[in-house]
Amino acid sequence: MEVQELYDDIPGLGNAVLIAMFCPGCGMKAHHEIPLESKGIRKVEFRVSDRKALNARVIRSPSGRILVPELGLELTPGPRSLGFVTNVEGVLERFLEVAEQLAGLEEGPKKEKAEQTVRRIRSAIEGSLPFTLVIEDEQGNSAIIPQEGNGVG
């Protein structure tokens, strides 16, 4: 396993260590961002009303909880949670993967609900369903950094 560490001051996250791991034998890759400071409780809300806003950078620390109220989606950190950096679309893709798995496993009304959630997430990814991305972080190390022309509320 090859491991690389980089200590950096990351906008929106602060001082952190970035860890990249790669196994040349099997090809497995993993990336982790570990904040090195706490900024206090923070709640960030970002309104997504068009496809361009899906490009906003999302930094979720290990203590960050992500919600998309309009879609009934929630990602709650557990004791072994890891942080990640992606964009709004990447967050939706993570939720979509789980919803698709549930739709394939469930039966009856639960399957119908999971399939409806899949359709709604896809609509949001296509930019045809406005929504709000919310991050609540008790350590204050999560952020949403919009592209130029989009704002954080």
C-alpha cells in the first residue's frame, strides 16, 4: 500500500491532512481529509436551482451531516465516518447509488418509494428539480464553495 500525506490549509476546511492511499496490487484507491482544528458548530445551506450550481464544491468533514430536505435525504456521520471533497452532483450521485440498491432489494410499497426517490434524485442531477443542500457540522469544518455567480445562503 502506497500512502501519501499532505498537510495544507484548505479553503472552507482549514488546516487538514490529506491522505491518499493506493494499492498497486489490486488497484484500490482511498482518499481522506482529516481536519486538524475545530471551528465550532456550523450550518451551511446552498440552494440549487440550475445545473450550474451542481458544480459547487462540497467539503464534508467526518462530523458533517448532509441533508436534502426536498428529497428526504440524509447522510449522518457515524463513529468511523470519513470526510470527503466532491461537488453537489457528487453528493447526489452517492445518494443515488444507495437508492438504486434499495430499489433493487425491496418489494411492494418500499420498492415503489425507493424507485420514486431514484427518479427524484435523477431529476435533481439533471437540474430540473430545485433543492437545498444543507450541511450541519458540530466541528465547523464542512463547507460548500460555489462556483462564480452562485451564492451560499
